[in-house]
Amino acid sequence: MGQTASSQGLQMPPEWDLHQSTFMSWPTGWGGLNNKVQSDIARVAKTISQFEPVQMLVPPGHVDQAKAMLGNEQIVIVPMPVDDLWARDTLPLFLNDGKKLVGVNYNFNGWGGKQYHKNDGRVASSVLDYLDITGYRSELIAEGGSLETDGEGTLLMTESSIVNKNRNPGMSRDQIDQIFKDELGVSKIIWVKGVKGHDITDSHIDSLARFVAPGVVMISRPFPAPADDKESQVWIQQYNQAMSVLKQATDAKGRRLKIIELPDPNPDKIRQLPPSDIKLCKTIGLECKDGGLTSYVNFYIANGGIVMPEFGDKEADQRAQDIVQKAFPDRKVKAVNIDYVAVGGGGIHCATHEVPQA
């Protein structure tokens, strides 16, 4: 970037600041599940459009179909080649200074080369051109879901998704830490360990812990599991390690963090996909038996609203909505069924990307 963001008065604003709009991407590569996944994305887009404009990136050959499913004047179709729906990770990160926006392109590489990304690797620069916003290319490879900001100088990250040879080979955490500080205008990074190799993202922070206000972090608490359930124990250990870090951490202002726990649903009580769809999952390389990503904390903060998932465990769904509503008393909480996006390993936050006001 030449000069640092801080020296230019630029910083990455928090998600709860006012947005110009929300960007999303239209999914087309889900084989026999395309229609189900598109229905989820349309449902999320229509819900967000109750709060702010939505701009949907749609492969040019699918514009008519997307228009028919979205059918909403608050949702603008933007013809643009995309590979999948994960706008959080493919779009640039935005900085502002009260007068202008600047975008930072974090060189999306398919989560460390795990997925085809010919078009998605170009989305960040294409969106900056579309918005006519000055952009910079980072020294690093990272995704938007891999970092959280409080807007007051603090970032929250998982090491597993960034200090990783599949993104930033040969670079130490200290080196990466300093580059993020320079590029995003922050002064403190709180690192939690995360988990490598158990999901496509190498455990993004936005499915584990989120800033909900300066000095306040909401963390996803896994549902209890027996000791011999090795997969569940991986995520329970991640949670325990993150909690140990967050309880001791201070933010850029020197504050100890307030921690709000957001319990996951009971995997035995969530909605299950029909057997025919589970078969279709396997044809496109997905495991659908466990419901996929069932983290409530992967919600999206819109202008005046929160759009969050519900999974069919009615007691847990309601508890989660109540906790989130208490954290955001001035916003309206809307819960949306995203079962097919979830089995793909993502959530509402993964599928959205805000463009802040300048």
C-alpha cells in the first residue's frame, strides 16, 4: 500500500457501522442441489433487502434465472463471473476515513488451493472496478471471514486460516501481524489458534467468535459431545483454547473483553436433509449427515437488523435469537433457514459482504 493505512487516516470499520449496500454471489456449481442452495441465498438476500440494498453478483448466463428467483427491486443484479456464493471471502476488504473508501484485495486462492477459483480469484478487483474505488493488493493471502474488527484498532483472527503454508508460506505470525496492522489501520491483533485441515477454510474466525461492540466478543459454544466423538472434540478444543485466550486478552484500548457465549444447537434436533439430497451431496463432494456449519455466530449485521440462521432445534434457535437480540437491542433480528448453505460448510456471514459508507 506504500504508506500505511494508519498514516493515511484509513481503517477497517466494524460491521455495525452504516452500509451503502450488501454484496452477495449467486451459486451455480452445486449440481443437483443448485435450486435448493439458490433458494437459501435468495431467502437471505430478500431478508437483508428489508434493511439495505443488496447487489447480487450473477454469472452472465444465469441472470434471467436469478431475476426470477430474487424478484425484488431492492436487489440489483450485477452480471459478473463468479464460481460460488462465498462473497465474504472473495470480495475486497474496505477501509474508510470519513471521506472515501479504499479496497484491499487479499488474493483469494480457494482457501489454500482446496477449491477451483478461476473467477472468484478475480472478484475483488472486478468489484473495485465496478464500484470505481481505489484498490490495493495485499502482500498476504487471506479471506474476509478470517478476521474480525471492533473498529477501534483491534482485530481478532484464527492462526490456522492465515499463518498457514497454504496461504502465506514461509511467513511468521509476527510478520503477518505487522502487515495486517499496516494495511488495515489497526494496532492490536488477538490471535486464537483455530483448527487446520478440518474444514475448507481452516477455521475462519467468523464461525467461532465475533465482535458485537467495542470490547465485546460473542463466541460460539459447541454442543457437548462424548470424549470418543473425535470430530466434535476438535471443535470443543478449539472453543476451549479460544476462551482461554479471550479471557486474558485486552483490546487496542487496553480493555479486558466481555465475552458472550452463544450455544450451538443440538445436532440430534436440527433439521435433516432428505435422503435423496444427501446422495446428491456426495456427488459434489459434500458431507451432509451432520448438518454442516451449525454456528449461530455466523450472522450478518445489516443496517438496523441482524440476519441469522435457524436450524430447526426450536429451543436452541429461540435461545440464540434472544441472546443476539440482547446484544443488539436497537436492531431487528430475523432468522432464516439456510440448511443447504450450511451443509456446504458456510453460513449467512460467509455469503455476504458489506460495503460501508465512506
